[in-house]
Amino acid sequence: MNETRSLAEFVARLRYEDLPQAVVEQACRIIVDTVGCALSAWTEDPEKSRIAREVAELYASAKGATVIGIAGLKSQPAFAALANGILANAADNDDTHKRALLHTGSVVVPPALALAETLGLSGRDLILALVAGYEVAVRVGMAVMPTHYRFWHSTATNGTFGAAACAAKALKLDADAVQRALGLAGTQAAGLNAFFESGDMTKSIHPGKAAFNGILSAQLAQMGATSPPSILEHPKGYLNAYSTEPKPQKLTEGLGSSWEILQNGFKYFPSILASHSPIQATLAIVHEHRIDPRQIAHITNETYNTVKSHFSNKDVSTVMAARVSVPYCIAVAAIDGELTQAQFAPARIDDALLRAVLANTEIIADAGLNALYPDKFPARVTITLNDGTTFQQTVLVPKGDPQDPLTAAELDAKFRGNADALLGGARSGELLQAIYGLPDARDVDRLRGLLHP
């Protein structure tokens, strides 16, 4: 079976009328969340924001697409998508599809926005492109996970296919051209996850580059560029190269009837998703027992294997290193009794008490809890005090997971918390309304005009 072709035909044939109302509403929520995260980058991560602005300025174009958060700057669509993908992931507060372990919004929203603006598409066209990209991205992700994650950053690699599908749909390519776009995406897909220790900028550049590569792939396909027709399932293709246990059936399983976009999770905390269950468990303990952090002798987090192998770094020297360190997130939550953007301020990272608690916070891979992953993201946190007293709390599913979703009010509050500082309350409220109004919008002009102060 040619799964690449099946995905291409799905993308080319998908109509807005095929989308259940729940899928349309979820697409709008993903835009809300992603745009809010991108706006927050200007206050939460000025250095990545500067990089995003400067790379967009290199390819500025009066007929280009808007860079979120900047008035008067437009860039060629692929570079606007690059900048906006960097911004969306800068504070590590963007959405996650847990079985693909993919920040999908940050790779499909930027190309959808850029091409909708430059091509004069309707709100429904934008939503349709986003959904097509989302469904492709996460299916490719599920087909190569979990062994893919040994070396590769799923958002960068698998996200490239979703961005290409999104861009191809926005360009209204036929199935042959979409198939070529997917082949071109596959040969460009890259992104190593070495950043988990260093906490460098590549983590946030990855979704931007995936968005960029997606637009480039679709544009090349539109021009007639050829590519391997079976890039995913070929013996030397993507699945076999990027996974030791590929699952090609995941590429088309439920395609067009079971909508993976409805399995999207929205983050409650601005940190790596693996930290959320242990953060909740830690906060439950310290709030219930009013623990003096100076009395903490030791903290353990028993959890699934990937946390131990990927997210247990304690040599934290940058903001991003802190965001992707589960021990750091546990330690700072235990001391501060909360986990917000304030807990990732550079000055907070260097606090002496925090460093001491962090040094005594351990991650333990537990076989029983590992068996629950990825359906659940379990954590069993135990805090031991200097006098030997212990407190324990288990959380199986973090807030924001599809099994415990954010309410509409909570998601809107998250957006306002991300957007108000830059836009002001009135303007961010207008932007929120414009996004939710996309199903009835003839174009994206109103939305575009509200993406910056």
C-alpha cells in the first residue's frame, strides 16, 4: 500500500464541509493558543524574539505575511512562518499531541496564517489547511514513535510533513502535487533533540524551520519539482530511516473519520509536558501540608521511562534548560507553591535554596507507570523532610490533557495572560473574537490587523 499517496489524496480531497463542528472549533482553539504563545514570546523570551524579527527582516516584503507581534513588518511567507514558529514555541507553552509528542500548532498555524494572508484566503480555507496539516503531522509522528524520540525532535521532523500538507492545501494543490510536496518535506525533515541538556535556541527554531520547509515544499511541488513518490513507506524512506519500530498502519488509520486534532492537549504550565503531572502532584503536597521548603531533604518523581532518559537534566543554566528539566520544575514548584512564567526568570534559576532542592530531586523510571504511557503521563511524587516525614501524591493525567481538558474559559484566560501584556486587554479581546469568527470570515484581514500592537 502506498500510504504517502493515501495521505496526499486525503489532503487534496478534504473539503470544509467534511469537517465536524467539533473539529472546526478545535482548529480555532489551536489558533488561539498558538497565537497567544507567539505574542507572549515578546515579553517572556526577548532573545528568541529578536532572532525571529531579524530573520524576518532579512526577507522583508511589502506583499509578504505578518510577523506576530510586530507592526509594519511583513516577510516572504516562508520566512514569516519561520519567525512565527520560533515565537510560538519560545516559551514552551504551546500545545502537544501526546502520542506523536508533537507541538503541532507551532508548525501548522504559521504556514496557514502566512498563506491565508498572502493568497487572500477565507477563514474557512485557513481552517481547512490547518486541519489537513494537523492530521498528517500527528499520523506521521505516531508511525515513527516512540523510538524516533531517541535522537529526533518530533516537532521538527514529523512537523515538516504537517506543514507541507497545510501549505499544499492552502495552495489548493491536486493529489499528485501534494504527494510531491510530502516527498520534498521528507527529504528536508531534520532536528536533533540534543537541546534537552543545553537548553539552546534550536528547540524553538525547529518548529519555525518545519513551517518554513513545509511552505517551500508545497511551492516547489506547485512549480513541478519531483520527489520520491513513496517517501514514507519506501525501504529507504522516512519511516525506516527515522524509527526502529515503524508503524505504517498509523499513517492512514481512521483517516478522515477519526480526527486526531480532537486529541490535542493545551498546556496549563509553561514547561515541558512531561513536567506537568509531577508539578501538579508537587503543588498538591505543598499546598495541603504547608511544607517549609527549607525542610525538604529529598524529592523523588517515579514516572515513565522517557522522563528519565530525556528530561532529567539538573545542570540548568538557561531559561529553556529549566523549562525542559522535570527536576527543576518540581523543585521550583515545591519552593514557590506555583509554576508560572515567573519561575523561569533568569534570576530565579540561580537561587541558592532552589539549587539545593534541585540537587536532591531525582527521577526514577517505574515499570508499572511506564506501562500507562502514552495514554497517560503518570507521576508519583514523594517529598521527604529533614525529620524523615514523607508525603506522596500521584497524578496520572495532567490538566490540559484531552482526558482533563482546559475549559473554554481556561483557554481564553491563558490567551489573555499571554497576549494582554503586548496588545492590551481591549485589543487582545478583539483578536480573540476575530479568531473564533474565522468560520464566517471572508478573508483574514481583520485577524491579520490585530496580530500586533
